[in-house]
Amino acid sequence: MTTTDLAVPDESAPVRRHALSRRHREWGLAYLLLLPALLVFGVFTFYPFLKNFKLALYQNPPYPGLPSHYVGLSQVGSVLSSTSFHQSLVSTFFYVLMVVPVGLLGGLLLAIAAHKAIRGMSMFRTAFSSTVVSSVAVAAVVFGTLMDPVVGLLPWLGIDPHPAILQNPTWALPAVSLIAVWQFLGLSFIIMTAGLQSLPDEILEAARLDGAGGWTMFWRVTVPLLSPTLFFGLVVGTIYAFQSFGQIDILIGPQNSGFTHTNVLLYYVYQALSIQHDPGVAAVLSIVLFIILLVFTLAQMRYLERRVTYAAN
Amino acid sequence: MPPTESATLDRPTGAGQPGSATPAPTPHRRRRRARLFLRYVLLSVGAVVILFPLYMAVVNSLLAPSQIAHQPPPFFPFNPQWGSYRKAWTEGDLGIYLRNSAIQTSVIVAGQLATSILAAYAFAFLDFPFKRTLFIVFLATLMIPFEVTIATNLATVSSLGWFNTFAGLTIPFLATGFGTFLLRQAFLQIPRDLREAAQLDGYGNMRFLWFVALPLVRPALAALGVFSFLGAWNQYLWPLLVTGNDNSVRTVQIGLKQLLNTQLDQINVSLAGTVIAVIPLLIILVVFQKQLVRSLTSGAVK
Amino acid sequence: MRPQRFRVAVVAPLGALALVLAACSSSTGSSSTTAAPAAATDSKTCSSASLAASAPVTINFWESMPRANGQTLQTLTDQFNSSQSKVHVNLVVQTSYNDTWQKYQAGLTNGELPDVVQLQDTDTQGAIDTQSIQPAQNCIAGFNYSVGDLLPRALAYWNVGSVQQAMPFAVSGPVLFYNKLAFQKAGLDPNAPPSTMTQLVTDAKTLKTAGQGGMGLKLDPWYLETEQASANQLFVNNGNGRTTRATKAVFDNSIGTQFFTDLKQMVSDGSATTNSTGGADVYDNLLGVGSGKYSMTIDTSAALGTVQQLLSQYPNVQLGVAPLPTVQTTPTGGVQPAGSALWVVKKSSPAKQSAAWQYIAFLDSTASQATWSAGTGYVPLRTSSAQSSTIQSLWSTSPQFKVAYTQLTSGVQSQATAGAVLGPFDVVRTAIVNAENSMFTSSVAPAAALSRAQTASDGLIATYNQRIGG
């Protein structure tokens, strides 16, 4: 628009109004499209998350329907300093430590073994990934039967601990971890296979021509190139491990989880909420769980940044 | 290099393919054959180990209860008792549980697909104030695992009167940040010109979405569908909290637990139940292998 | 059409909304803390007058009787329904006692409550504390009901604070199941099973050495309580929680120590292996008798029917049933009742509460108890039921079914033999099982384990009382 053009042409006004209303219509549409998801998130993700901080300050009666009373941070203090909480943290730590590395390694080895176009390979691949469809209840019932001291396989193998494996304070947690590893293997295998298949052939060929063979090839070339995949598997595996609940509930139950040291954090939350009817304690534990996962994910992200840049060089 | 969305389980590899090397002298070829044999052995061992639990479940489900307690344990049902499957279906109400799970899963998958498509479309194709902030809001939901919200969600669902209803089972899960990101990524792959051409042709947003964008991102849709399906089908904690003991809404995962608890002398029935529960998924695995892999590995693409 | 301007920030209100909701909403329901029920009886709400004045009602009964027992209950209920037209009872089957209790508690907030509910023994104080039940005492007054020849100890269990809170229904006791054939093969008299713990330990060893299988030791904390009652000892203070609310556990005494010592002895001898009361192996002790792994086990008389059915499949088993072996050679107390009772829910209308009582009275009548006991193996709760021809003929053909009844009707009546009433019963029982397990896995000495269990229980009771008292 030039300065001499004093009369603003009438054509531009309708165009601008038209453009404005079209933009606004677009905004309206965008918000409308986002609304369903945001509603669900608001009510079922953000509100409960924030409410935990208020719930943590109230002590609850043993039964619903009776009033709770404000006790401030003393409840937080008593929960965090209780032995059952410390035991739960230890159990969770060992559980994750047993499930994730073993699961990833197993998946990686299977993927490497299956990483060859030979006859019948697709059958093997289907078999290896089959555990991804077995639900936690299926795995628990099946393994529970296999590990049963009367009807299971263990006595035949000569394994007969007293008390039985799933009641045993030393062996219950490894047993449950084994079930989780088995279940995780399918997913781990799929992730590792996809990762292997996306490795740039040129680099592998170049390394091979350079004389790298066998182990050197594996450790110096394949693994670093796989590190983003390994990282992805680590994140997925850790979240999976922290979400473990079903096996412990079906095979061990809330009465025995404390004694058998299988009271992982999430199970403790469930106990506090559903068995003890104490949403206050459950809220405290939920916040701890959140913080742990947050710290873990952030730490992994920082680690990833360094490693992937390094690998890309 | 991160795995791409198009990765499948069946793509043959490049390097290392047998026969790709130049013809070698005989001892080398013998060594290679030995290595191949070893590989088959390893693969078979792996397959046996992985499939063994399910195999034993099938075996035990076909034995009579008194045979199951037998030591050493039988590894093959020489006299299969198929009655356990009938019992699991009728006495164990497995048919009802499967129906409930089917309904619950379908609703969640449909809901997640719908909300993710809509939200992803907005983020991919529309421009609006606070777009970045809202995107971060969606991102934030990935940081808050569901387990952290169960305390209040249980109270919310109860107070809405959704306890022991399909509403209570499904509504908290109808949106997913992960799904939104997945589809947004897919939508962003659609070339600009296509969008502009459609606009010139007079296609409004919704027509463009339905007739152009969605057909183009079908792989991502299938991937999200499979991912949502698995997640919903395998849920345990929330159905446990929110369903009651009548069978109106209880899903098959909780039903299996119930089956185990009530069939004290009928382990074969409990195992028959697990076999029934796992078969639909095994079929899906075989049929939808490609989508499965894509959905499970696509999260690596940021 | 003028498009609106969406200059509203979505995120801020969303977050603010969440915060506001979180801050403003109260955490729980708004029911006030009512004063503890006064001693005065309310004979108006649950009364024959109330029932007479109302139209026909349908009431819901939550019960958790498995399979065959459930069928007997259905038969009785059908009988009740067809015998009159005022009250119609719907049976709503739950999976287990625990599930019923969890569901009942959930119902306190989500509103799904029954009119009459079958709750297990250990939930007695809990049920009272929910302030949602109508004490049976009030219905007894309102209906001018006479308890008649209901077994005094069964009634006593559900009498707390001198008020009859609920009516016993499915009562059982711990008994010794043993394989007579195994006893014979080991050179023991199959008709003289061990009657004391000391004898149990010895016999288990003999049986194991003879290759017949030892003792299936189910770690049920209930047995410790029963041993205390058999020796006329209290389990918790304040009259076993019946005079006033219990504040401490008192089971750390010579009886408890001896019992723990005997358990440990059996396991150390290798003549007993343990299994738990929850999880996948809960029936292992019974299955083991079948497979020959064990020759005897202690379990509830309520399982007698199922056990007979199960073990009849095994040709090498001839089932024998004996009373629970006691710590004392001559018990000075008596076995406490266990099982479940029927509770009227206060939140129902007066007409429905009265209808519920009508049904309860029917189930506890002479004829019903005879049918019930014969069909399930539970103890017949009236002397007249026990003397009926149904029961008498059952007992003459299958004397195993009489054992629990004899246990319950012999010995003294006291607060000890009535059993303990405790709010946090479940966690206290867990503490006891943990202590028992620590003896077997970490080699803790029995006395130390028992003392640890008591200390832990004291803490749990204190926490519970704090949460309830406010």
C-alpha cells in the first residue's frame, strides 16, 4: 500500500476479513480436534497426577466412606522412612536389574542368530517374537504351574527348595523376574532385529574388508552402531519392568508379597490403595514412582545424546 | 542409525549371506557348513526354550488332573482329555471374558485411533496459537505413567458411577500421546504439494483428512492399531481395580486369575483357559507380523 | 456466521483447572464421624412390624460359597423364596471371602452394597468399624427372636462389646486330615492319629522315615490363634478385643513358643514342607496327600467335602479326619469358631433390613442348618439340627463330618475360646506368617520369631487404631 493510495481499496477489506475468518476457523478447528484428547488427558492424567500431592497430606481411615484428616508432611515422612518402603525400593531395583539386561541381551542374541536369510528363518522369527502376545496373566498361570512344587517340573529337575520357589524370600523375586524376562524376550527380539536390519551395510562391509572379524566386529562396530536401538530397548524394558504387576498379583498375592520381597513399588501402590484403602499412602508412593521414572528417563536421554553423537561420528 | 518404520522381520540381510563370498576352497566351505549347522542348532534351542512354557501349558491342559501331579511330569498327552476346554469355556466363563475383553479392546483401539488422528492432524496441518505449548502438553503425558494416576482415577471413575462398566474400563485410555506423535510423523511425510493441490480443488480439512491423508498413512494407522490392541488386551491392573466380581465387564486377564483361584483340583482347566486366551493373539501375530514390528519399533524414530 | 476468536489459552486453564479441582475437592466422602453406637437397642428399624408394614421386597445376598456348597445354598434360598411371598432373595455369588470384603468396602463409596452379606470371621471388627452394618441385636429385639439352641460359642464369636453383631452361618474348624493307609504302612495305628503337637512331630518323622510322606504344613496363621484358644489363652488384649477395642497382641506366651518350636522341629527334621494360604500353591498340602508326598495335613473342616472328592481319585489314600492336635496334652480351653456370618447392611431401607433378618433367621433355623450342614460339611449350628435324622445318619455313615462339631462343643466358654476380634486382622496374620517363614528360611529361633511377630502386630494395631480413632 503506497502513501498516495489514501483510499484503502474496498477489495482489500473483504479479503482481509475473509483471511482473518479463515484463520480463525482454522484455529477453531484445531482446538476442536485437540479437545477430545485434551479432555481425557486433563481428567485422567494431569488432574490425578496433581491430586497426588494433596492426597499425600491426608491420613485415611481403614474403610472408605469415613472421613480422612489432615496430617501434613508427617505421612510422607513416615512412609518414606518405613522399612516396607525401603524393602520395596530394593526389590524394585533388583527386579529391574534382573529383567532388563537379561531381556535385552537375550533378545540381541536371538536377533543375531536369526539375522541370516536361510531356510525356515521366518518360522524361527515368529517363534522368537511369540511371547510378545502372551499376556501377563497367561505367562503367570503357565509358569506358576511349571514352578509348582507338587505339579510342576522343578522336582523332576531336582530343584526342591523349602519353602517353595514362589514362597521363598530368596528365590521368589528371581522367579518372577524370569517370567518377566520370558515375556519381554519377544519384544526385545523384535526391537533388536529391526535394529540389526537397519545397520548400514556399507560400514559393516568396510569394517569386514578392513580385517575386522568375529568379536572385534561385534564389539567395536555392531554394538556401537546398535546403541540407539539398545537405548530404545532399555527405555522400553525399564518402563515394562516398572509396570510389572500381574505376575506378582497372580502368583504371590498381597499377603505374601512383603515376606517374599516381591513387593515392588507398583505392587506396593496397589496394596496401599486397594487393600489398605489408603489413597494417601498410595499417593506418596505414586509420586516416588514418578520421580524415579523421570530421573531415569532424563538420565538416559542425556546419556543417549552423548553416545549417539559419538556413534554417528 | 535408528530402525525405520518399514523394518520387518523378513527382510534378508545383505552382508554375510551364504554364497555371497567368492567360491572358497573346500575346507572353508566345510567350515561354513558347520557354522550353518551350528546356527540351526542354536536357533532350535532358542525356539524350544521360548515355546516350551506354552507347549507345556497345552500338554497339561489335555491331561487328567491326577496325571498332572505325576512325577516325573508327562511331556506328551497320550490320552488327551478335551473336556478341560469345554469346562474352561462354560464353568470358567471364558467365553464371556473373551467377549468382554473384545469389547473393551475395540473401544480403546477405536478411541485411541480417533483421538490420535484428530490431534495429529491438527499438529501436522493446522496452525494456531499455543501450538507449541499444546504439543508440549501432549509430550508431558508420556512422562506421567498411568500407574501414577490410579489412586485418583479410581475415585473419579467411582464417583462418575462408572465402576464395573465398560465406560470405566475404557474412557481413561481413549487418548494417547504416543499415538498422536506417531500419526503426526506420518502426516508430516505427506508432500506439501498434495495438500495445496487438494486445497485448490476445494477440499476442506475434513475431506482432505478422510480422502487423502488417511489412506496415505495406512501403515502407521495399522501400526498404532496393533500397538493399542496389545496394550488394551493385556491390561491387568486397571481392570482388576475397576471391575466387580460379576462377569458383566470382567476381562479375560482377570478371568484367568479367577479361573486359577477357583479350580483347585483342575489345573488342566486353568491351563486350557490360558490356551484359549492366547490363541486369538497368536493368530494375530502370524497375520499381522509386519504391522506389529513396525508399531513396536517406530517409537525409536524421534 | 462469525467465527469466534479462540484467544483463550488452553493450557493455562487446563492446568489451572486441574490445580483448582485438586485443591478444592475433598479427598473422601462427607459422612460425619458418628458417635460409637450407644448401648440402647434400636428395635424399630429392623423389626417384624417394619416388615409387616411394607410391600413385598427383593433383597440381594452376597455370598462366596464355592460350587457344591453354593448349590446347597441355592436350594435353601429357593425353599425360602417359595415358602412365602413377602421376601425374595437374590443370591449374588462372589469369588471368595476376601473378594467379598474388598467389594463391600468398595461399595461404601461406589454405592454398590448388598442388603445382607456373608463376611468371614476376621472381618468382624472391620465390619463394625465401617459403621455400615445393623447389629443383629437390634433385629433380635425388633423381631422378639430367641436364639434358642444356637451353639453358644458360635454366637459368642460374633458378640462384640456385649452386642450380638452378626449371626453365625458357615462355621468350621481346623482339623487333621491324614492317610490311614500310610499310617498303617508306617506301623502307626490308623485309628490313633496324633492328638498333641508333640505327637504330631514324632509321627511326622516316623511316617517320613518309613517313606510314606510327612506333614503338609500349610502356614495358616489361624492355627496359632486356635492353639491359644485351645489353651484358654487370649490372642489380643482387652478380652480378645471383645470388652473394648484391642490395643496390643498377647500371643507371645509359652503356648505360642511351644507351637512355633514344634513347627520348626518338623521342618528341620525334614518331615514337613510348607506351603502358603495364597498364591498358586494354596492347595499343595491337600494335593500332596493324594500324590503321596504327605501323609497328613491340617486344613479347614469346610474343605472336607472337596477333599473327600479329590482324594477318592487316589487308590493309595484312605482319608481320616481327627481334631486339631493341641499344644497341651489336656487342653484347658476349646477350639474357637471360624468361618463366616451373616450381616444386615444398615444402608438398606428398614423394610429390606427386616427382610434380610427374616432370611437370616430362616438360614439359622433347625431344619435349614441340618440341610446346610449335611450338604456342605459345615458345623450344624443348633443342637436340634445336630440331633436331626439327616445329620445323625450322615454322622453314622461318615463320622469324619462330626469332628468339627465335637471340637466346637467341647471345652469351656470364655473370651479366649470365643476367638479374637481385631481390626487389622489380615496384616497381623501376615506378620505371623512372616515370622513363621523366617524360622524356616533365615533360621530365626522360635521364641525370637514369635516375639518379632508380636512386636510387629502391636505396631500394626496401633496404626489401625490411629487411623480409625482420629
